[in-house]
Amino acid sequence: MAAAAFALPATERQIAYARSLALKNQNLLPWEVQQDRRSLSAWIEAQAKLKPAETSHPTSKQVAFAERLARIKRRAVPDECFRDRQLLSRWIDSNR
């Protein structure tokens, strides 16, 4: 109980970084972890080692390239291509 009374609160920078990791890894940041600097530091270390969740959305560079191709070819990029990385890749390959 004496150790809990002297626990240091987490810093604002720690909490901000932990929230960004939680978003990147699509994970919840527990409230109990945010209350103690040491426990938040351990949570951050564990989350930093995780590989971020793989998304199927295209990258911003891929979208920009497809839009540039569409302007050159005077075509529209289908809406479903903006939701799937592989579809957009196929559209780019077929419109080069």
C-alpha cells in the first residue's frame, strides 16, 4: 500500500504516445494503466513491439497515383477501388 501511495502519475507525453499506439494497433488503452507512470511505460513497450493491424485500404501515394492516371486518361477511378488496396493496384496496372 505504501508503494501505491507514492506512484507517479503518467506524463502528458506518455499518454499521448500511448493513445497513438492504441490507435495504430487498434487496441484499447486501459484506464488503470494510465494512472501510473511505470505501468503505462510497460504497456507502451509491449504495444511498440506489436506489428500494427494490416489494413486493406490503399496508401495515400497509391491513391494520388491513381488519381493522376485518371486525369491523364480522362477516366474516373471506381469508388470500390478506394476501399481495397488490391483493387486499386489492379486498376492502376490496367490503366498505365
